[in-house]
Amino acid sequence: MLTSIRGIVAASLLAGCGLAATPAFAQDGESDITISGNAALVSEYRFRGVDLSGGDIAVQGGVDVGHSSGFYVGTWGSSIDEDTVGFGHTELDIYGGWSGDVASGVSADLGVIYYAYPNGPAGDLDYIEFYASAAFTLGPAEATLGVAYAPDQDSLGSTDNLYVYTDLGVGIPNTPISLSAHVGYTDGFLTFTNDGDAFDWSVGADFAINENLSVGVAYVDVEGDFVPGPGAYNFTDGAIVGTLSVSF
């Protein structure tokens, strides 16, 4: 069980927006390696339902390098609230894995992610999490089932954590609007409740201004038995979160 917000601080690979790939170089007329990036301004940084920016605006961005084989590496960062989180003002994630089609309308994504807090206080803060997901596409709709597992490590109090989730998304035909929904469940050290588990959920909509720029809005909430102390900041209150994102 957490004695602080420590175990909640992270950003999954899924937090990145859809990326538009840019060839780094070409061989025999084909691009083997692509480099892509993303940046976003969000009204709050919410991870698995929990507010990590103290209710303030957060700046986020990342870069990915992918190979035609499906293997990729990348990094993603976000500003966080030093007072609320207690691990400095920056989160930096480094990840690598493989993604690709495994059947008609079915794709998979497997990898590992390292969560780092480069300007946090002294101590063992960084941790590793393994992830896997399967996405099923039917017309304009897509459903994703995923799991993330952080094994026993010192920064998790020599315990582990399991996160399972499902995402649903659908693009409204002949419009630049897409709708999304998410439900997740955390069990283990990376939670904030007395009994060590919590549910999070969200519903949202996204408007594509063009192929690179989009705006979005979502309602995000998390359920558990957490009750903040008198005068303490409640980082689990539900909130409407706005996003302005660009991919390149």
C-alpha cells in the first residue's frame, strides 16, 4: 500500500497522441526507419485517473523511432506538480517494444517502459513496467485490451503492481470527430487507496483540425477508498480535461 502519491506517478506509452511518421532515411526506395514526434498542452496531467499536475496546466511531448520490422524505441516527458507529487517537476519515460498486425483487424503491442524523475529528491524513485495490448478494429471502431505489470523492485517497496484496462474508440464517419472511452483497474503498490486497488474511467471526444493538429476534451475520474486529510489536496476528484496536441 502507498503511504504517498509515489506509486501513481507515471505516464504510459498510451498517453502519446497518434504520430505522423517522418522518414529518417530511405533504402532501395523504401523507408526502413521513421522518426515521429508529438507535443501537447493539457489542462491537467491525469494518469490512470489521478491528477499529477496539481490541477495546473502541463506541457508534454515525445519522440519515437520505429523500424519497418515493427520494433520501436522512444521517450516521452511531462511536467508534474512538485508539491503534489513530491518527485521533482519532471517525469521522463523511456520505452521500447514491438507492435504490428497479427491477424486481419488485430494488432499487438509489447514492450517495457522505464519511468524516471531526473530532478526528484534523493532516493530510489525510478521503476520499470512491462506492457502488452491487443487492438481489434472493425470499420471506424477500435477496441483495445491491455495489461501493464511492474515487478518487485526497491522503488515499489519490494512489491509489485498490476494494471488492466480496456479502451474503446470510434470515428464518426465523414466528420473530424472521434469518441473514446476507457476503464482501468489497478491492484498493488501503484495506487493510493487503503486496500490497494482502484478503478479509473474516462469518456472523451477529439476534433481533428488537420492531419497534425487536434483538440480534445474528456471527463476523467477514479474510484477508491481514498479520503484526503483536512486541508490536503484531493488528487482523485473527477475533472474535465482539455488537450491541444500536435504530431509531426
